[in-house]
Amino acid sequence: MRQANNLRHIMTMTLKNVRKASKYSTHFANATLDEHGVAVHSGWLVAYCTHPITREYLCATMEFLCIGAQLPDFSYQDKPVLPDDNMALIRSRDGERWEIVADFRGQVGYRISDGSKIYIDFLAELPASLTLRAPLKATDIWNGERWIDNVLLVPVASLAKYNLPMLL
């Protein structure tokens, strides 16, 4: 009788342990990468993808990596910090880190040399040769901070209506 009770106790404990350490799991297997970016454990990994030319961040994807595999080209394991408005997120040229840069794409810039319009289609701070401020008149010139009216460019005929004396 005592042996039967001991046997029942052992069977109960074994069943409890089997339930705790099940051969099944409802969790995703996570991939592990070594220092060279090669998977040492198969599983899923979040990849942060970039544009191959501009290096701009595009999206996050779930990638399944088998042992020995690497992330797809232009994808990285480190999660970026998302930028504020009017800023863009790009990968550094060496691929080692995320960078936040100015994003004026879609806006109109003006060449400070002649006031001509240029549609901005690049990521970065504006070069010193451009401004976002529009000149008010065709005769405006850039003084380093703002557009000012250049009266020397005003045709003499347009000044005649003011009856100004001619200075020689």
C-alpha cells in the first residue's frame, strides 16, 4: 500500500513537471546574431530597412534567419529613434548608426545669387547658396540674412515719375 502511494506521488510529480516543461511553445523563436551579423540561433528578428541609394529609413520587417544567415542587404538590427517633423532618418555612410538630418524635400528654395526658384529634392541642411525665404521683387538681392531691394537695379525710367533731380 505504501509503495502504491509512493508510486502515485511520483507519477503526479512527473505529470506536473511535464506540464511545466512542455515540448510545445506558443512563443516565436528569436534569432541571435554574432558580432559579424551571422545567425547563431535560428528564429525571427526585427530588421530596420533603408533605401539602397539615399540610406533613408523605410520600414521595420520581421525576418526569419536560419543558422548561418544574415539580415538582408540594407537592413539593420538596431532600432532607430524616430525624428521630429521636417527631419529624416538615414543610416550613416559607414552603416554603423542612425542619423537624423534636415528634410526640406517638396519645399521651394531660392538661390541667393539670383533669387531663382529650386525645388528641393534632397536630404540635408540647405547649402549656403540657398534660402527658403522668397525674394519680394525681381530687384531684391540677398544681404546674408534676408532679401533687400537693390535700388541700383531699378531702371532710371521708372524713377522719372518721382521727379527726382539727376545727380552726376
